[in-house]
Amino acid sequence: MNKIKFRNQCGGLEESMKTVQEFDTEDQLKTYLEKYHHAVIKKIKFKHQVYDHRIGWDSYYVSVYIQWFLGHWHWQCVGISNGKFY
């Protein structure tokens, strides 16, 4: 099983670390993000960025293809994870 940690993109590192959640599957992460953002998400992608020595994470930007207002879809970075689902 490939469990990952995810933190929302908000404020500084200290504030963001208060939002850390662990997920066993991409579907669990998707459900969480849809509830958190009150929006529909079609796709999730992970893009490796850097090893963050402050928290010991090999950090990935987590972007979602999300439907916001009036049915418009676009990609948006919503947080950072310590890995990706395979």
C-alpha cells in the first residue's frame, strides 16, 4: 500500500502543516479535496519539486482539474504531498 501525507496550500509552513492528512488511495484524497473545496474534481496530478529538509518530505505539488464557477474547469495547485499514488 502506498500511503501518502498531504497538506493544504495555505499560509506559511507552520499553518499548512496543521492541515496534514494521510490517505491510502487517490480516491480518498479526491473525496477529501472535493469536500474541502466544495467543488467537483476530475483529475489529480503530482509533480515532484524538491526534498524539503525542514519537514523531511520529498515534496510534490498536488494539482487538480477542478470545476469552480459557472461550470468552468481549470488546473489548480491545492497542496503538497510527500509522494504520489502509483
